Amino acid sequence: MRARPATADETREWDRLMHETARPHLLQSTGWAEVKSATGWRAERFVFEDGAARVGCVQVLRKRLVGGLDMAYAPRGPLVEDERLPGAIVALRKAIGRGMTVSLLCDPEAAESDILAKALEAEGIRRSPVYVQPRRTLLMDLTQDAETMLAAMRKKTRQYIHKAERDGVVTEKTTDLARFHRVLRTVAERDQFGIHDLGYFASLVEAFGDALHLRMARVEGEDVGALLVIRFGDRAWELFGGWSGAHSEKRPFYLLKWHSLMQMKELGVRRYDMWGLAEGDELSGVENFKLGFGGEVTPWIGALETPVTAFLFPLWRFGARRRLAAASA
């Protein structure tokens, strides 16, 4: 297998090329590359070939480190069948060149597998102790009818959705980013975590347009919940959201999540990605909330790292990989 740079035509048609792999991902899209370019990442695109056959593709984000060094990161790539992953990463490692490139980090949606992990290790590709994207997620099957989905939920979740409906909680679509961001700031201040500024969300809107959906929950005219979902192909990703903490007795966020699922279903989405499950006790409450909606817990193999320039690789292991995890969130 070899990895060659995408042609100009392939670059122009990149999102279509991705869909042809049957593994398209939001983070491999041209829109995502546009968003990340604002923070110093530049995209390079490669096509994998086995003989005359095209067998996949990958978008690699490159970023400068210090002293002229750089690293390469393929978020949720390469887009190849799982069994081709070791060969694809080896081919990509060769294609991106050496020089001052320290490392290559790949983060594919490949199934958790000891056999695959051993095949990767045989090629000098190992699981990284620092991950950037979630290693587990919750996928909702939206091809089912609403009654089937409700029946698969935990009893309390189903009860809280109906309670919110009875108690007058309203959810609505909006294009008002400032309104969305106000709720997100309230959540961040309460739970003490950082959030992106308004300009970042404006860049998401610019990159994804009508594929980006904002939905708000309101109680007695007050915004109490917000969700941001991006639709790409037959899948949707719930990237940002939260509940302000107000009117807890009415359970507004349960209804907001349910209406978001139903909106995506109406738009033809088949899989709804809750974007990650908890990795530590501090987020166990969020995980428990998500799991109440049913769905399939899906583990991925995790982040995979390999040296590009071997003598520089210790610089990656001793600090750069942690900075990447922080910068790519």
C-alpha cells in the first residue's frame, strides 16, 4: 500500500471522496480543517492505493512546535478498513516525510482489538497514553421509530422527558450564537471548565453552514439549556451543550436532548453520536445521563503514535503530546 498526496481535483472533492470510503467523519472534513486553520493547523490530504485500487484516504493536520519542529495529526483517520490500518499508517508515515517532523498521531474509529493492536505494534505503532478524541462514545440508532427508542431508555429518563413536556418546557431551533454562548458560559462557570470564545463558534457556523444546528430549552421565557449538533452524511455529532442549572424540577435538558434526536431523525440522520463517555469520576454524572437514553456504547482502539524522525521522538513523548491534547480539544 502507498499513500500519495491528493490531486487538486481530489482536494476540491474531498468530502465526496471521504463518503466513498464508507467511513466519513466530521473531523476529516474540509469544514473541520477550515476551523482548525485559525489556530495554526494546516491540512494535508492523502489517498491510499493498493495497486491500482483506491482503498482509503486521510486528512492530516500539521502544526509547528518549537525550533522549526512540527508534528502530524490525523483526527479520526486514516479512513480505511480496520485490517488495512497498520499498512496505511506505515504508508502515511513515509509519505509525510522526515526532516523536522517529530511524530505522527492517528486517532481512527477502529474497533478495540488486541489482534489489531499487536499488528500495529509490529510496525512500530503504539497506543498513546495521551488521547485527544474520546476513546468511547454512545451511538444512537435513529433508524428506529420514536416509540422503540423511548422503550429502550431507562425508566427515569423516559419519565423525565414526559415530565418536561407536561411541565411546559419548550425547545426551539435558533441561529443566535450569542444566546447559545450565554448558556454555555453559565454551565462553564458553574462546573469550572473552560470553553471556546464566541469567535470559535462563529467559525464553526461559517465552515458548516446549514449542517450546524443550535437548539435551546426554555422555561417560562428563560433559556436553560443549549445544544450544538453538526450533521455530516448520515451521522450527527453532538459537540457542545449544557444545562444552566435552573428549573431542575422540570428536567429541561432531558427534553432538549430528545427533541435534538428527533430533529436529526427527521433530517435523515441514521446515527447520532453523543460525543464521548467519561474517562474519570469527575464526569461520571454526565455519562450516567447519556446512558439513560439507551444506544450502543462503542469503544475505539484509541490514539496511535509512531515516530517519523526517530531521534526527535523523545521530544514528543516528553511534552509535545500533552500540549497537542490540550490544543486540539
